Amino acid sequence: MTSPFVLKLALSFVLGGLWITAGVALAERRGSKAGGLVLGFPSTVLLAVVFIGWTQSTQAAALATSVIPAVHGINAIYVLVSVSLIGRRPWAGWAAGLAVWGACAALVVLLEFDQFAVGVLIYAAFLAFSVRRIGRILPKDPDAARGRAAGPRLVAARGLLGGAVVAAAVLIAKVGGPLIGGVFAIFPAVFTGALLATALSHGQGFSAAVMRSTLLGGTSCVVFAAAVRASFVPLGLAAGTAVSALAALANTLLVRALMPKDRVSGSGQSAAVSGQKSR
């Protein structure tokens, strides 16, 4: 019989790879906002919480969400540092962001931080700062927020990379010991896979646009965590998961509605605008 952990590891690889591939592909075809919102939706977080509820208890799953807001605040800083430095040397920029994230995450684990409300305040501050700073490095041309669609080989490579990143984080969290395991239990695997996929394929401008939307979409993870805390114990695992996922989806749709629409662009329209200005 397959152990729960092996099943979780396999699902993490498949779900993580498919989610990252789908999100980046959507960003290439429909724009960075649509892709980023999908990438920010709680996929691996949902999987982790459900497995805790299944293998332990719904109360344990609810308590496990205490650290989610603070960790998502750290994730915002991680994305900011990586995107800011990734333009010249992608791997070096990502490594710098990872170093900052590792130091902050280790501090959270060492302090055994579990204050959900305080974490929400930390998250809000870090998110606002990061989104604003990333906005300053977005490309001026709106077409740069929509990269060229990838071919089958690149799509497959993204799936393998994304799945490997997510599965590796799950595995290290299991066998890494109290500190390392605790740190990697909150590793932003989907963010990392999306960051590397967009930066390596299209460069800093496209990556910044996608990751900025991903951070805004990531608010649904905090909403999901809050819903888990309110629903898992009284409703049970299945109903609580459904309610929490619907709450996250409602948040994603609200964020999309509040985001400004993409500017219409194109060579013909740009030429027409230039012609009008010259008159």
C-alpha cells in the first residue's frame, strides 16, 4: 500500500508541474495578469493543508495555517529581490533572493512564530512594499507583459522544472531535520518555479510583470488560510476544503476585477497614435 507521504510527493510533482506550466502559458497567451492570478492561487498550500487534515486532524490543519500570512510576506520580499537582480544574471539574482528568504524563514522557524493576526499585518506591509517596488521595473511597452508562446519542448521542460522544485521542497521538509525541514515546509515552490520559468524564457520585464500579478493573486492563499481556520473543525475536511477553496476563488475574482485593464497596444494602433500626435 502506498504511504501517504509517497502519495503527497507524487501529487506535489504532478500538481506543481502542471500548475506552473499552465500559469506561465496563460501569461504568454492572455497577459501577465491572468497568468499571475492563476499562479498565486493556493495549489500546493491547499494540498499541504488537506494532507495534514487527512493524516492528523482538522484541528492540526487549522493550526498549521498560523504561519501562512507571515511566510507569504517573506515570499513577497523574496520575489522583489529576485526580480530586481535577475536581469543580468538570472541564477545569481534568484540565489540572492533565496538567501534573503532563507534567512527570514529560518528566523520564523526559530522563533516558532504562530500569530496569525500579526502575520496578516506583516504580510500586508511586505506585499504593499514589494508590489510598489516591482511596479517601478515593469516594462513601458504593454506588449512586454505578454511573452512569446513556448513550443512543446519548452512547455515540457517547464513542467519538469516546476514539478521538481515543488517535490524537492516537500522531500527536504520531510527529511531535513527540525530547522531545515521547518524552513522548507514553507518554501515558495510555485513562486520559484514560475520565477525561473519566466525569467529564463523571456527576461526580467516579463518575469516582473507575471510575478507582480502572482503576488497579488497570492492574497487568495491568506484568504484560504483564514477560511480553513474558520471552517475545518466545524465542517470537517471535505466541506471545509470546499468552502476554503471557494473563498480563495472569490478573492481571486475580486482581485482581477479591481486590477486595471491592460492597455490596448499593437503596431497599427501605435502608429495611429504617433500620427495623431504629429498633426
